[in-house]
Amino acid sequence: MQGEVSQSGTTSFAEIAEAMGSLVQQGKIRGWGMCNDNAYGLMGSLGAARALGVEGPCVMQNDYSLINRRVEVRVRVRGP
């Protein structure tokens, strides 16, 4: 996969996990994460990383502010 360009214009979970895992193994980054994705994308990337034996995503960040709270619609936080 390294150095190949996808003909469809999209990048697979495996391609992302392989590239980011390689950067972690080389010591160029400590970890990696995802932004503005959903649970499907997060689990797809985590599964691909596990299958490849590389470091998976360690953080997920969504848009959130006092004005933009749409993440609360998609995510239900379990209370005590």
C-alpha cells in the first residue's frame, strides 16, 4: 500500500491505519486520532489497526461549542 494512490479518490481505513501506525513506530508522532467522524469510522479505523498490528487511534474530537452542540444529538452519555 505504501506510496500507492487510490483510483477511487478515497482512502480506506487500512490505508490510514497503516500510514499512521508507521509514523508511530518511527517515533515521528506519539499517537493519532480522528476528527468529525462517527462511531462507524472510529471502529473501522480501530479494527483495521488491530488487524495490521499497529497503534490505533487514541482520540476522537468532534465539533462542540456553546453554539454547535449537535454531537449531543448523536451521542448519549451514560450518567451515574
